[in-house]
Amino acid sequence: MQENAQVFIKIDEYKKTLETVKVIKTKLEEAREILKRISELKIEEYNQLGKWDSSLEEVEKKMASVNEALGKPESI
């Protein structure tokens, strides 16, 4: 095949091709935005899970303190 070979296509097909390329570009931009939002949500999820973990640890410490107090009654 020659490097500088000319290719002829119908104008209608060319316009359809341009429109298809435009649609693909739009879809790629939408996909990039969705991926960005998912990434943001995962970071938010990770932070929230960390907060919940800290809360659970705090409750566990309080429960251990209560259990210790109940296990060692003071003399009356």
C-alpha cells in the first residue's frame, strides 16, 4: 500500500464518522467524570470507616471498663 494513497469516501459517511467520533469523545468525558466521582466516594468511604472504627474502639474500651468495675465489686 502506498503511503500517500488517497482515500475517497462519501460526504454522508464522513459526516457520520465525525458524529460518531464526537459521541465517543462525549462518552469518554462522561466516563472520566464518573470514575473521578467513584474515586472521591471511595476516599469518603474510607474516611467514614475509619471514624466508625474509632467509635467502636471507644465503645469497646468503655465496655472493658464497665466489665472491670462489675468484676471487682467494692466492699460495702
